Amino acid sequence: MNQEELKTQIHGILQDHKVGTLASVKNSKPHSRFMTFWNDDNFTFYTPTNRETHKAEEIDENPHVHILIGYEGEGYGDSYLEVAGQAKIRDDQEMKDQLWSERMERWFDGKDDPEYIVLQIFPESIRLMNKGSETPETLEL
């Protein structure tokens, strides 16, 4: 599969799936949790979180993260993505406004809440998994 076909396949999975796992590292050990992700056309990922969480502290110490997204739990043939990248903590109001949803009021006191931050994840590689005999296939970034 060429890189343009691969991009199309990856975009399809990202459009259909918003929840995945985010793994960070502390003391050389992985920590994983489910997160909700948004992305842009450049494959940059965004996810809201609280400044006082372990993941924020871990990313401050080591920005390397890993995301799994797309698996539906239907069986061995489910397509999904493995994303390796680096995360950056964003607390600028423009980014917070862009990502804000009223559903977040469960965790934050509005989009101006100082504890509300956004993790911006810049992929270094994206691997398409379980999409027929041509995978795994890695997107060159």
C-alpha cells in the first residue's frame, strides 16, 4: 500500500474512533489509561486532561507516549493504529476553547478552569494494524 492509501486508511479509523489508550512512562514503567482523542489533518492528536493528574506529571518528566486507537473488540481482524510520539502540555486559552465541550463540565469548572489542560501529541510513527495481508504498515512522518 502506498503512503497516500495508508493516509486514507488511517484517516478513516480516526474519524470512526475517538477513544483509545494513552501510555506514558514513569521510572521506566508504562502507565496506560483510556482517553478521548481529537485529531487534525496532520495527524496531530489532542486530548483534554487535568493538570493535577499523573499523566501530566509523567509527560513533564518524559514526553514520549504511545496511543492505541481503533480496535472494536470484534475479533482478530479488527483494524487499529499504534501511534508513537511526543506529547506537549498546552494550557493556552485558544487551545482550550477549541477543544472544549459541555460534556467536560463533569470534570472541569468551565473552559477557563486553570486545572483544564490539553495534551497535544505529535506522532513520530503511525502503524496500521490488522488491515489485511498488507499490514502492519507504517506511515512515514
